[in-house]
Amino acid sequence: MTVLARNSIRELRYRPLRTLLTVAGVAVATAMLADMLMLGGGIQRSFGDLLESRGYELRLSPKGTLPFDTEATIPGFAGLWDSVAGVPGVERVAPVLALSVGAEVEERGPAASRDAVRTLSLGLDPDNRGLYDLVEGDVPGAGELLMDSRLAEALAVGPGDRLRLAVAGGLGAWGRTASVRVSGTGDFVFATVRDKPLAMPLEDLQALSGLGDQVSFVMIRVRDGHDPESVRAGIAAVADRVEVVTLAGISDRLDERLSYFRQVAVILGTVSLFVAALLIGTITAVSVSERLGIIAALRAIGVSRRRIVGDLAAESIVLGAVGGGIGIGLAVVVAGHLESILAGLPGLPAAVRFFVLEPESLAAAYGLVVASGAVAGLIPALGATRREVTTLLHREEP
């Protein structure tokens, strides 16, 4: 170990305040960079994984909407069903009607009372498990419903209890009502943090709402061996009144709507990397200026410039490595807190994550900070070694 390297270590040890402040600054910048890298692709990846896990490759919905995006419906779906089911490659067609209803335990009074809970009701084929996972009880039959586990807990009901449902009428009042039996509870995979949905047979919800032959969207399963994009084109040719998208298309459209977060991630990530490099470069420049005499002496006795530059840059690498390591741990903690805040964003399924913890993102953030710190430290080191020895010996000169 050269005199310069030992001096660098001594500088870090005997100037603890400057070292700690530098490490803290680098840690904060690393944490922000890592969180922005996770935010940049977390939404699209988590939403794509959620869609793929349901086993339906295509979605058919009113033009310009996403599932659960609005209460727009597709009228006259019975006539469209046969056309869609007849497209080569279509294995299953699963229509869904989604609308807001009021729900109340029957013994506590009619659903028109002020205590009625407004929630989302899904009319579907009970055997279609693409939207829920059964937790307790049975799938709903005619005159029955499946409750979200959180709603069942909030209303203190379970299988066998009865609820009264009502659809919204005019001027904020409740309209048609129906008495239904709770068949069981489940977890709804596309439910938002605020939603506590119900599920019931499609025909029952259509009758309650008076919407007749209308659905909100349709999930379509493609047969093995068929290209989803080709099947999508075939459906689009016979269903020109609606929009058919693949899983990739839904993810892309969601990504477009949330492009603000990606732009913020890019901007803040770039700023974080710049701040880390500037901080390390500034501290290294100050440290180099304090050791110009040592550098001159080493040059005078024949130590190579490459060796001197390496020893000086090593200090900036150590600062980046230590601060970056602390920053990665900080990033995980901060991501958890930010996730809890953003999870309540309206319209997003609770299963969608803004921050997806992936080793690749954390490793990329750490590597970028260390590399940028090393480059920033090389600049003052190279500048010092390029000076003439006589100039270095006169430290009062620029």
C-alpha cells in the first residue's frame, strides 16, 4: 500500500464528519435512484403478471375503456356471443357485468337506508374463477352471491346470511332491490384497495339492474396452439362495435395512462445519479487539493501517474460503495412506505404494485452509483497528475 493510499484511508478516518455526510448523501441518492428504477417498470410488470395468472389472453370491452374503468356497457351481447365464440381459436367466452350497488344485512333494514354500503357488484358465470379466488363456502348459484372477505368482515356476515341489494336510482336514491343469500366469501384479484366487491350470476345482476342483455366486458381464453394476436384480429373483424385487446395491449394502455410516473422516475433517477456523482467528485477534488504536496513528492521519486490516479480514485470508489450499500437498504424501506401511499390510487387493482423489488433493479442502481462515483473521482485525480511537479510544489498557485 502506497503512502498516498494510506493517507486516503487516514483522511476518511480522521475527518469523520465529512466522510459521514458524504456517505449519507450518496446513500440518499442511491435510495432515490433504486426506487425510481423499481417504479419505472413495476406497474407494468405486476399488472402483466396479474393478467397472465388469470388464464384469459384477450379482453373485449367498450371502445376507449379498460375493465372496471367506467360503467359503460356493451348492449346486445347475446347476438355478439355466437359471433365471438365462433372465431377459430376461441376456447371460452366469459362475459362480466360490473356496476355499483348498495348492500345491507337484511335484518338491519332495507338497502335504501342511509346505512347501506355502496360497493361493486360483478355479474358473471360463477364457474369463471378468472376474477376471484374462493376462500370460504361455495360459488354462488341463482339468488346467491359471493362476498369479498373484507366486506363480509365489515358487515359481520358469512355463508348462509342474507343481504338486500339495490341498484342506484335517480337523484341519488336506490332503485330496484333484491334479497340474496351469501354463499361464501372470496378474494377478488382485480379489486382496488377501496373496493369490496360482490359476485353473483350474470342473469341475476342483469335482472336487478334492468340492463337486460348488456355486459361491461368479456374475458376470452385462447386455445393452446393459437396465436392470441391472430384470434384478436378475427374477433375484431366480427365485433366492430367493441374493442378487443391482448394482455400486452392492456398493459401498454395502462402504462400510457400512468406514463406520468415513468417520466417522474426517469427525471428523479437521473437527478439522483448526478447528485451522487457530483457529491463524490467534489469531496474527491477537495481531498486531492489537500494532498498536492504528497502527489508531487511521489511523482518526484518516480511513482507512475497511473498508480497515483488509481489510489486517488479508490477513495471515491470506497465512498460510492459504502454509501451505495446503505442506500440500497434504505431504498427497500422507502419503497414499502411509498407503496402503502400509492396503493390507494383510484382505479388500480390492489394486486398491482408500483415498486417491484427485483435484484436486477437494485444491482443496477448500486452499480451506476459506484461507477459514476469512480468516474467523478477520476476527473480531479487526472487533473492533479497532469500538472508539473514544480507547479504541485507551489500549492498556493491554481
